[in-house]
Amino acid sequence: MEFSSKLLERAVNEISQLPGIGKRTALRLALHLLRQPKEQAAFLTEALISMRNDIKSCRECHNISDHDICEICSDSRRNRSIICVVEDIRDVMAIENTGQFRGLYHVLGGKISPVDGIGPSQLNVTTLVEKVRGGNVQELIFALSPTMEGDTTNFYIYRQIKDFEIVTSTIARGIAVGDELEYADEVTLGRSILQRVPFENSLKNN
């Protein structure tokens, strides 16, 4: 792809680093920004810089937040005895969109994947076990995507907390095995949350 401007080429190269964005799409976006008032580009730049510099990780659940404690964890109306364990913030957003869950979350920040070099120590597992050890948690809902990596992560956490008096459940497998949670439709995901089953039952089916 030939460029008449090195500045345009640099912008296209940077935009194309985003996931799912190829060079042609990046060029279209860059040209769109050129056609907009300079103030619009400035607003976008400011928003991205502010997001990157000022966004925080909730010290309770590891969700992204504007404050040290996210809005979900600070909401007194949430059921604090039930924690839904998810892979990342996109899963929190997906479940919240169903309107079916009123407990709290714990964001692991990934899932165990030896192929990708991701082990338990690289995930937010220790803080989850500490919450369970605190004695205020009555149920853990495993809501990781139903993949081999997700099931491995579920089982690892289950082994860490199985000696505590706590209910462990997993979302009903209305989500197709192998699918990513974030792509499930809201009705299916909502029903999976409501029809969760004891985690031990899922072990018997494997």
C-alpha cells in the first residue's frame, strides 16, 4: 500500500495494530478522522489518553473502574454472599446486560492455558481464595467460557476452595461448548445464570 504522506502512513500503521483492524480498514478510519473537525480528533485523543492513564482496577473484584472500588462492588443493593467468577471485564458486561444477576464478580484476568504460558499464578486466584476464606461468601458461580481452558481453570479453583463450606455452581450449559461467553445472546446467557447447577455435577459429566 503506497502512501502520499508519511504522517498518514504512521497513523494507519498504528490503527492497524488494533485487533480485527486490517490496513484497509485502518486507512478508512484515518481518512474519516481527517475529514472531521480537528476538535473531534482532539476529543478522541484525549479520551484514549485519559482511559489509558487514569483507569483503575477495582481492588475488590479486579474489574476496570474510575475509582479504587467499582460501582458494582460499592452498590449496597448487591448480594455480597454470591460471587460470579469470570475471565475478563467483557464477561462482566455481558452478564450485567442480562439483568439476571445481583451478586458480585471476581475477574480472573484470563484462564489457565499452558500452551499460551498462562498459569494460576498469573491470574487473580489468590485474592478469590482469600475472599472465600473470609467466611462471608456462600456461593461461587463459575462463569468461564465452556472451553477446555475454562474447565481447567474452574477445576483448579474448585480444588483450592473445596474444603470450605461453600456452594460451588457453574452456569447451565445452554452456552454451546467451545463458545466464548461474550458472544452469547442475552436470553441464553441470562437463563444459564438462573439455571446454574452444582459444579460437582459438571465434573461427573466430563
